[in-house]
Amino acid sequence: MTETAAERVQAVQSLLEATAHEPATVKQAALEAVIPPPGKSDVGFLWKSFIVGLLVLTLVSIVGVLWAVLDGNAKTDAKTALLVFTPLVTGLFGLFAPSPGQGS
């Protein structure tokens, strides 16, 4: 039996209403029974897609920075052009940095 999105929303809302005064662990277990958590392959695919997207955006921004800086226009400010590139690179590197919450 396939259920529609509206039926699933109704099921989750009724479940949350029924477990309103229960502890969080009970609510979590009940929600996982209704909506199973994504599998490792799904999560892995999402992370790979996210990283590939960041790499593509980084490459596009590198080309844009080079285009802006090397266009021969004296009015082009290289520092302003780097504003697009810097957050992408730091975000990409931040994904590979160890979590501060993890002890060494």
C-alpha cells in the first residue's frame, strides 16, 4: 500500500499528538516506526553530492576570479572578486576538519 504525502503528514501529526506527554525517547522510537531513518547508502549519496556540488562551485568561482582579475581592466578589484571564492574553499575544507567535540 502506498500512502500519499498528506496521509503521512496526518499519521505523523496524530502520532505526535498521541505521544505529547511522553519522554523524547518514546517519541523518537514512535517516529522511527512511522518514518524509518535513511539508510547509510542514502546518506553517503547525499554527502557525495554535496561535496561534488561544492567542488563544482569552487571551480566555477576560480574561473570567475581569474576572469575578473585577468581581464585587463584596471578598475577590477581582486579583493572583491575573492569574496566569492573564499567562503566556498573554507566551507569545503571545514568538511574535512575533525570535530572540535571529538577528543584526540
